[in-house]
Amino acid sequence: MEEPQKSVNFNFKNYYASSLELPLSILDLLLLLL
């Protein structure tokens, strides 16, 4: 079990990417700025 939270975030991103591809990339950019 390596970082369960990382797996959760991955699934969360996959769920968002299926419906919001562009907003997801924008979210990633915002996270990088934080």
C-alpha cells in the first residue's frame, strides 16, 4: 500500500477528466501556482 491518498486523487482526476477535460488542466495549473 503506497500512499492510498495518491490513488484516491488519481481516481478523482480520472472522474473529472471524463466530464471536464479543459477545466481539469486549468485546475492543475492553479494547483501548481499554489
